[in-house]
Amino acid sequence: MAEYKEIITKAVVAKGRKMTLSNHTINPPHYPSSILGCWIINHKYEARKVDNNVEVCGSFDINVWYSHHDNTKTSVVTEKVDYKDIVKLKYRDPNCLDDKMVTARALQQPNCVEAEVSKKGNKIVVKVEREFLVEVIGETKVCVAIYHDKCSCDDDEWEDELDDKEFEEIDPDFLMALEEE
């Protein structure tokens, strides 16, 4: 018959995941004729727990390469975008003791899905997607069975001694060879 003990340990007590599609309007200095390329760089973010959600706050730069003056010239316009995503949590352990530690991982870095010239022809509209997975790590109790009899995974089988073959393979001049180099 087993005896039971409660152990307090850190574990993932809640998780959440969120995909976001957002539109950003960029005002270039020249009326754009066409979009030649769009890319997103310098993504930075941090996460914190707020009530039963995780707030992911971050920023990234949108770079748009476009033509203007009836496709006779090109330019690149850059705009920094700040965002705040609220990720709802699903709790596995509603009775956790402490749930202040949060990790966030971008499953999909901010990525340009589409960039086009606005209908009025004076702005650029960029559609961006991003996705986050967040985990809350907290202290929780687990119950384990204690067996006082020997277990099949007893540590007595693990020894740090060398057998004869391993001992013969040791090079006694190893340290001397290192000093000569």
C-alpha cells in the first residue's frame, strides 16, 4: 500500500493563444503608383498577466517600397507600429498558489499579408498577421505516491567506476600533449 505526499512545484497552470489580423495605413510623402514590396522588421514584445488575461505589448517597423510619379521613381517609407493584444487564458489549475510568471512566444511573427494603394490613391494600406502562444507558470500542488520498498529504478545499479577495458583506453600522456601545444 502506498503512502501519499503533496509536493508544491511550478507548472503551467494556464494557456492562451491568439491570432490577430490588423490593418495599418501609411502616409507616404508621394502619391504611390504601385507597391513593389513590403516587409516587417524589428519586432519586440513583452507580456504580463492582467486579471485572467495576458497582455502582449509590442512594436514593429513596416517598410514599404513603392513607386511614384507614374512609376518613374521609387522610395521606401518606414512606419513604427505599436500594438497591444489581449490573450484570454484557459486555466488547467484554478487553485494555483501563485501565477505571476508569464511566457509569450510568437508562433507567427508579424508578417505582411497584403499591401495596396488606398482607393483615394494617396495612402498605403498594409494588412499584418501575428499569432502568440502564452503560458502562465504558477505554484501548484501535486500528489505523489511514496513506496518504501525498493523500486525497480534503484540508483544502486548506476556506478561511476571504470571497467578494465575503459581503464586501458585512458591515455596517460594526454595532459602532457596539451602542454606541448
